[in-house]
Amino acid sequence: MASLWLYLHFPALQLDSLFQSPHQPAPQKLSHPPLAAPEPSPPPLCLLDAGTFLIKQLNTAAQQQGIKAGMTLSMASALCHDLQVLPYQAEQELQYLQQIAALLYQISADIALDPPCALWLRIEPMLALYGGLAAYLGTLSQHITALQLQTRMAVAHSAAAAQLLCFSQPGFVSDDPALITAALHHCPLHHCQLQSTGSGQKILQQLQAMGINSLGQLLAIPRSELSRRFSAEVIIILDQLTGDRPTVSQFYQPPEQFCQSLELLYQLEHSQQLQAPLGYLLQLLQNYLQLRDQHCYQLQLRLELRDHPPLVLSLQSACGEYQQGRWLTLFQLKLQQLKLPAPLLKMQLSAGQTTARDGDNLLLFGARSQGATADAGTTVTKAEVLRLRSLLAAKLGAERVQQPQLFADHRPELANAAHGSDLITGVGALAANVQQHQSNHIPSDLQQLRQNRLYLPPQLQAANPSPPVTLPLRPGMLLARPVPLRMQLQLQPGLERIQTGWWDQNQVQRDYYIGRNNQGQWCWAFKNTSGWYLQGYFA
Amino acid sequence: MSTVSELKASGHIWSLHDQASPGTVLSTGFAELDQLLAGGFPAHTVIELHSPIGIGELRLLLPCLTRSQASSQLLVLINPPMLIGSQMLQAAGLAVEQVLVLQPASAQDALWAAEQCLKSGCCGSVVLWQSTLSIAQLKRLQLCAQHGMASLFIFRGQQQSQLLLPIALSLQVSPALQGVKVQVLKRRGGWPMAPVLVDMTARWPRLAVQNAAANSALVLSHSA
């Protein structure tokens, strides 16, 4: 089967994307009167190439005023006095083009970028899947119309020919070889790739002087004749047009990691205003993850500020999320505490680690039906618990959400130490990616002791409502560190000696007593060589 | 007559036969207390306890907390005045990995966290240490508790001379030799009763003075 290429050109990509993305109220930003008309038509708008001072892209309103692409700014402003001018940014356009490629990658396998504003799609392998060109183009146009962009396309047997057809006869769509050849033969040469280079323009002039204006005339001349008269450039272009020489060397590959940035047209000063653009980025993330059936545990938001080092917010979710709404709630909590030190120019969202999603085992009829008591066999899904923990950690800070831990040590300070709950280790899904810094605030001896963690299966604990006999009596509330005892205690009979830690630097020898003070508090106190200390209360 | 019906309508007075049957109750695990509270703590609501720290007030709740942690629900402790002893939790039969301790920076955050935990539906009970509470905050917490079917226990320190809140149950806990003395300050659908002594000798024999005269070893601090 002969190869078939589709060239997709977006003549006003950057301009259209301004109006299209949900976060950019472009008409308002351009001081357009908000209550002008019930259906306000956009003002004449154009993008100016800062290098050449020529009009690069323009909208229909500007076209109606007689402005054309390639005009100088002075001429354009003479034609239309209220013309709005914005700078043309090639990188932004390229980024948007990549987004389109990522979107179309779902329906077409081979996509090549033609920067700054066009795409090649090699469609002949896809036709068998879609069952014909018409069906394929139907699916394609569904996706493209959703983008609300000005689009031109053409189909031909080679990438270069499709491009040429798109410029000379936009909208030419056919897979009939005879029709394509006929259309190509009528193509005027000045739409050809030759136009773009200086030497190519000279060749074009030469050809025109010879009376050769269309591609058909050029193709009729034998190659040997052409190569004698003209440089190799012409031969290369002809080879590309006929498909003997490939035009496209590299096809689009979707990025391994999600990383999207958004340049704001206006500077944001309040963190609350961040929500709308952030929601847009999160929507992109959701699309990205949904297509891959993945979710991610950690996001990083990088905020680039004016005259200020960038701010990086990182956010974790214990259960792994992909939905925009859930991430947005977490971010809102984080943003409430954020005060922007300088106006915001640009934001970048990147997803660190994404993993395959295993189905959320949500209960069909709500977690707990009304009227059911706590011990009537209702269960709580793990995802719910993790979601709550993510929520709390996002608002309060991960170090303020603590998980009591048990360590196999007789020293009460070590046995009972609670530590900031590490959300990701809590899941156990990304154990390899544990952040080491979380453990920095825990004394080093404690870290060693972590390996000796007590393990008691939860069923065993839950099944024993009465305290097991073997466990010693320990207070419910402990002081962060023992303080010298400064009260009278009425001691209970019996003492407990704890003598341990001779292997590390924390050797203790203490005689523990239980006592009651004048206020009726039950104290846990110990005596060592240096005196009496209070350790905690049996609250 | 009309004044009475007005007062009735506004909920300031109620008569015994109007009172709907008490909702579900959670047994406290102490027979004396269950009897005092007509079955136990009212379920899925806010309960306040006025108590000094360290007299056994947490132990008073432990049986109830342990039971409500069943079916893999969380127990959340918010803003405890000291470090919570994991060994004690374990000894009480609580699953330590199903306990969260939150240390929010402000009272506002603590209330927010309590609301979230109650609402989430995955917490059996939440214990909050917070002295001040407004009526609006209490109402919010009550709604959350009802929605998430969880119980909130608030430890509020010594009772201040302030207006009693529209709360389901308010208890005053004071120290006693064999356990704690519990007085009901307010109970919805109940009436004033004499304080009872909750005897904890059976559960914690070492935390009860058996014979006050027998062992009176006094310890003085070094600085005194």
C-alpha cells in the first residue's frame, strides 16, 4: 500500500490558544469592555514577530479590517486603529503544538512535528484500523474541532507533497492516487519548500523565467536535465515530493514524565487566583494519567516569580490520585497558607512518579450506611483512610500528622516515639523512593532501633480488648524528656528497674515508681543516680 | 400556657415523654458509668469532658475508643498536651497503626482537622484537646460527627464559668483514690444525678490507692 500522509497546519496557533485555554480570559485581559454586547466578538488582534516587526498571526476580526499576515506593524495600525498587538512567542507555540501531538497520539501512531505550527501524520498504517480514510478523518476532526483552532489540512503520498498541497489547496483530502497527482501537478511552485531559503528563491526566479510555474511542469522535465541546470536542492525537493527521499526523520514520542508549564499573560499576586490556571494544568495531568491508566503520588509545582527565586511546592497524596478535583482540593489547602512574595509569571507542574492504577475498591453503597453501628461489620476502605491522611498532611504539614510507633526498646523515650507519618511509605508502594530527609529529625540511635520494630498482627490486637497480661503498665502521656521531679508523690508499692542501653551512648539505669500527687494525678517517676525525674502521667 | 409551648418550641424546655427514645449508645466499659449515662456515651455526637490532665481521664475513654476502632477505623488524637504513649495504646488493645496523632499549629487548624476526620467516615472516634469552643463551632462538629458516624470527645480542662453549650453530654471528671469521679454537668434527655465513682481498680490495680494509710512513702524533690 502506498504511503499516505496528512499535513495539519494551524495558521494561528498561538493566537487561538490564547482564547482557547480555559484559564486565560483574554478579552478581559485586553481591556475589552466586559459588558459591551451580549455576544462580544473578539477585538482585532494580531501577533507581532519581535524580530522582523511583521504581523505573524491574526484573527478574523483583524482580517476583516484588511490586515494580512506579513504586513508591517505601521501598515496594519493604519488600517485598523484599535488593533491589539501581542508578541509572538515561538516556544509557547511549540509547547502548544506538542500538546496537540500528545492528544492526537491517541488516535494516530506516527506523528511528526513541523515546528512551529504544523504536524505530519502518517496515516496509511491507521487506515486498516479505522476502516478507510473517511472514518479516520471523522475521528480526527472530532478531536481537532474540540481544540477550537483554525486548521488546514491536506493528504498526499509523501510528507512534502502533503505540505505543499496544504499550502496551495488547503482542505484537499483524498486517497485516490490519480486525484492527488493531478492536484499536485497544478500546485504553483511558489508554495514549495524552495521559498524558505535564499538560494531556493533564486532557483524559483530562474524557473519562472523559464516559464515553469507549476509542479507538473517541473516534474515533466527529465531529472538529468534538471541536475545539470540547477543545484542539488531542486532534486532533493523533487525526491521528497515524490516520496523517494524521506522528509520526516523523527516521529513524536510522548514524554516519559508529565511536565507542563503555563506562562501567565498577567501577573498574579494572590495565591487564591492561582486556582484557575492550576486547575487547567491539573486537567492536563488528569488526561495524561487517565490515558495511561496511572496515578501519581507526588506532584511538584514550580512557581516562577518576578525578581525572586522560584518557589517549589511539593504535594503528596498517600493513595495516589489522578483526578483533577482531588488534587485541586489538596493544592487549595496548600495555597491557603502560601503568600506570594512577588508576582507570579509562570507555573510548572510536574509529576514525579506515576504508577499503574489498581482499581479503587470503593464501596458501592457508601462507606457506612446510616443506622449501622460501628461494630456491625462495616468496613473502611484503605483508600479512604489514605485520602484523609493526604488531606490532613496537605493542610497541617506532614510533620504534624504523626503516627504512633512501637519500638523494641525498654527506654520509654525510644519505645513510644511518634514520628511524622511518611505518606508514601505508609502505602508501601514506593518504598524505594522514600525520602530520606524525613528521618533526619529522629535521633540516630532511634534509626538503628527501627529495624527492631515490634510487630504485632493487628488481628491479634483487635481481638484482645482486655490488656494482655505480659504488657507492662505504661502511661498514656509522656513528657518529651524527663524533667526533675518537683512535687510530692505518694508512691505505690513496687518498682520497676530499667537498665539498658549499655551498647549505645544512651545508657540508663532507672528505678520507676508509680505515684499520686496532691492534685490526684498519677505520675510515672524514676530515680537514678542523679535524682528523681518525672517521665509521664497515667492519663 | 402559650409561654410554655413557646419555650417548648424553641427547645428551651422539654418534657420527658416528648423525648424520643435515646439513640444508639456506646458502652463506656464501666458499669457504674453506663448506669449513670443510661447505657453509655451517646453515639455519633460531641461529648465534652472537663478534667485535669493525668488523673485517668484518657483511661476512662479507652474501652470505648478500643471498641470504636473496630472494623479498621481510625482513632485520631488531636492536640494532646503531651506525647501519647504507644505502649499504653497497645496495652489497651488499640491497633497502633490505626491511630493518628495530629499536632496542628493553631486552634483553628485543630477544629478543621477534627471536622475533616469526623466527616471522612473512616474515623471511629476523634479525641480533641481544646479549651475554647463556640456554639457555632460545636454545631459544625456535631453535624460532621453525625454525617461521618463518628464520636468526638473534647477534653476542655477545668470547667470555666461560661454558658453551657448545647451539647449532648458534658461530664466533669475529678480525681479519686480508686479511679475517677464523674459528674454529669449536662445530658440531653437526662436530669441531674449524684456524681459516681468509676472504679478502675479491676483494670488498673496499680493505679488505685487500696489502703491510704498503709503505704505513705513520701518523696520530696531535691530542689524543695
